[in-house]
Amino acid sequence: MLQKHVNRLFAPYPDTPEIREMKDEIAGNLEAKVADLMKEGMDYNEAVRLAVADIPSVDGLIEEDREIFVNRYRLELGQLALLFSLILWIVTIPLRLIERSALSYLTFALVLGTGIVYLTLNTLWKKESLDRTARRSLRMARRHAGLAWIIWGLFIFVSVLAVTALQFGNNLWFGRPVTLSGPYQFAVVGLSYAKPFLTLPIPLLFQASVRLIRKHDITCGPHR
């Protein structure tokens, strides 16, 4: 039970000699604490529960600045940005059938832009460039990802309120029933609510950066 808890704590981190040493140390400390609690008359399961509760995370014990293959990290992040752009473009194509919108053209321009940047860097960065290293802060990446989700959530909340006010403000203010005259109007209103969610790839990219920093840690070895 103790070993499973320790393995779960260290699951996000690469299997390096330093990490293994720290795992052994924490596992030993937990076993010693369980033994002390049992000497005081506590049963094994309760002693384990109290011991593991003292170490809910090891994030603060592990160095947060990671040496990573920075250009591999950038390329994979760019690849994700290109993938998200393609998905957005495909999703916005049917909008032309519902309304006159430049959104699909804007997303297509985004696909072209991210695609050109990605393909150019993928061509220029050869073996030596891909093995270039730099330090990146995992703690800062997690902080930025959390902030991106908070800002995105607030944006969605404000957008939903704004669309509701624009579409149904008069009805709600004067207490009149809300009616939608046919499938077309229903589609237009639904689209107004759905558009803000097209920004979802932004916080997803911030979240992905945390995973990619771990993935391209030099202790994991070069890969491509």
C-alpha cells in the first residue's frame, strides 16, 4: 500500500537515479512512521492512512526547473497548434450555411500561418538544433496553464451572459416568453452560444506545454 502511494506520487516524473533515490527515501520514511504509530497502539491501516496523508504531493521537493530539448518541445507544441487550427477550420466550415461569417476564412488563415511556421522550423532544425537544450520552469508552466483556464472560464461566462442579453434581453426584462421561430433561428442562437467555445484550444495548448516539458526533459533521453 505504501509503495503504491509512493509510485503514484512520482508517476509524473522521469525515472532518473535522483528520482529513484528520493522515492526510496520517502518510502523508508513512511515505513518508519507507520512502525512508530503502530508502536503507539494504532492498527496498520489507520497508521498507513495517517502516514500517507502527511505527503500528498512531492512537487515541492523536486527541482521545478527542467533542462529540456527546447526545439523538440517547440516543434511538438507547434504541431499541436497546427492540429487545433485544422480542427477549428473544419468545425467552422458549416457556418457559411447558417450565416455570412468570416470565421472559417480566419481559421483557414490561422491554419496556413501555423502550418508555414511549423514546416519551416521542421525543415531548418536538423539534428544539432534539435539537441539544443534550455531550462524551462515546470512550476511557471503549471501556473500559466491554471491562469489560462481561469481567464478562459471567465471569458465563457461573460460571453454567455452577453449573448443572452443580446438575444433575449427584452423578453427577460419585460417578462415576455422566449420564443424561437423555427429551426433556422434556433441554429443562429445556438451558434451565438457556441462560438466562444472555439477558443478552447488556447488553454489546451497551455496545458499541453506542462506535459511537453516533462516529455522532453533531457533525463528522458533524446527522441524524435
